[in-house]
Amino acid sequence: MQPTLHFWRDPALPFLEGRRATGSLSCYAPHTHPTFSIGIVDAGHSTFALVGRSMPIVPGDVVLVRAGDVHSCNPEDLQRWSYRMFHIDPAWLRDLLAESPDTCRLLAAMESQVIRSPQAALLLDRMTAALDGNDGAAKEAEVITCLHELMLLCAEAGSEPPVEETDNPDGLQQAHDYLLAHCRERVDIDTLAQVAGTGRYQLIRLFRRRYGLTPHALQLDMKINQARALLRQGASAADAAYDTGFSDQSHFHRAFKSRVAATPAQYQKRRTANKLSAPG
């Protein structure tokens, strides 16, 4: 089976980006998304890993990932697998759910998790069919309907226990926010420790416990997420690398591919069919 990769990007739906991978052997480094993400395994067996735990996922399993949660999904024993993943702007989703009293608090309470629900799988199939269609108004209505019903189903399926709170949570959050604001620059451990109000060793330990990554690894992940946004806006790979603080193109290429499972050029390349984007 020849691996194929397709991205859904529609100017009429700026709050959503989707990916379909078929026969993939690509592996992901632990990474984050600034979006709320929901996906489904279409074929093959893989492992979904979160901070401190991992679980096998099989065809039909639906995966939820909160914005900012460190995670990875990789095929078992280097076998091919297929999946679809949809990334939704959290502010847009929060506003959508706030329109109904039944769902207004769902996003805040939702944990990253795996659920096994035939109804959720059918809703993702419906949303995929809508994204493949040509009718813009019908497409948006179907996406809104499917996402709203998916969130209700996910809430009914239950969630994983919340991650244990860390000591000094306010300082840790301040260090995280500082790193995000300055991620395109060189940020040393001393500076972050001062922002967090803790020692350097304690800072690294807290970052690993809360985010599953060291400060340096999380900063690299933040830079790649910003590079993705620049590529979607039409920047060249060289400009995206430079603007996000990469002085070495090969380093940018390796870091990007390890987290996106596509090269910068593949991620950016567009097809005109159905006004959607897809890598070649």
C-alpha cells in the first residue's frame, strides 16, 4: 500500500484543519497542538501516549486531545496504520458549546482520552463526507452538528482522572506563558527558573511532570506550532524557519517532520480540488 496524506483546509471553515493518513509508517515525537483535536483510527494498531500513561488504540477508536496536552500516536511494531485527525480552534469550539446549556461547560471539563463509541465513529464519518463535499453552507452546518454531538457523546463516555496538581502551579504557569511569548528567542533555564520562582532542577522536574517535556523540548514544540501557522499563511519554509528562530534549515526540517509527520513543503502544498489543501 502506497502511503497517502491529505489535509483539509477550507477558507470557509477557518476554525478547522483535518488530516487523513492512509498506510502511514510515520512516527511522532511527543508534541502538542494549540487546538482541541479529535481523531479516529481507520486501520492498523497503534499506541496513544499521554504524560504518565499510554494505551493501545485499534480501528474505530476515537481519540480526544486537549489543547496543550503533550501526546503521541505511533504504529505498533512499525506496521502501517491509517487515521483521520481534526484540529479545532478552542475559542470557536468554546463559543459553539456555550450556545447550549447542555454543553456550555463541556470543553473545560473534557480530558484527553480514548473512547470506543460506534456513534462517535459515525459522526466523524459524516464530518469527513461533509469536508469532501462542495456545498459550503451545508458543509459548515454538518461540521457544527457533528462536533456538537461528538462532544456530548464524549462527555457521556466519561473522562480520565485529572492530572495531579503540581506544587507551585502559579509559578509553573507563568514560566510556561513566558516561554510561549519568547519561544522564538533563546531562553535559558536560569531565566525560566526566576520567572517560576524555583530552582533550575525543580523547574525541569515540574515541566516534565506537568507537560511531559523539558523546557527546551517544549519550546521547540511551540516553535513548530508557530511555523505551521506561518506555512498556512503562505510563508516559505525558509522564512518560517527563520521567523521562528531556527538558524539551521536541516534542524527545522527534522523537528517539523518529527512532530507533523510531513515535511514543511508537504504540509504547505495545496490542491485546488474542492478548494481544499492536500500534500502531494
